[in-house]
Amino acid sequence: MLNVTCATRVLVATTPVDLRGSFNRLYSLVVDQLKGDPLSGHLFVFTNGRRNRVKVLYWDGSGLWVCAKRLEKGRFTWPVSESGQIDLRGEEFSALIHGLEVRSKKNWYRR
């Protein structure tokens, strides 16, 4: 189980990637696409083109973790960004990996 605190940064690649690779492939995607440091302790999240799979790359201080999730039905509601990446808060990340919507909506509250 990933422990996400308010100090943990979650970087999400908004463009789909080929998830057949593992540690080295995701490591290079973090460096090249997200411009991040894979050894920083932050979470780096990727999805495939059909958006039914997610992989997370995480450094725990002694080694890299690759965590994967596949939805049996439906798709992940993936955030959209022109820059190709987005930062999520811990609760947004939790909603994302549980298959909930993470897009912000205008006027969703009652006045």
C-alpha cells in the first residue's frame, strides 16, 4: 500500500504511454517526459491508451517500486493538461486509482 501524505508530490503523465516496460522504461519516462527525479520519493503515475491500467513508480529510500492496477470494467477518468503532466493532491490521487473522477467542475456547489 502506498502511503501518500500531504508532503508527497504526485506527478501524473496526462498522455498515455506504453506500459509493457517496467522499472527502466518508467524511470526514463520520468526523466524525459515529466522532467522529474525518480529517486525523489514522489509518486509518478502513468496510464495506457485505453486508460484501463495504471502504473506508479515510487522510490522508498532503498529501491524502486512499480505498482500496477488494471480495471476489470470501465476506464480511469484521466486528468487533462496541455503540458503533458499534472500535479495531484493525495486525495485526488486516491480518487484516481479508485476509478473516481478527478476533474474539477465549475459551479458544482450550491450557493
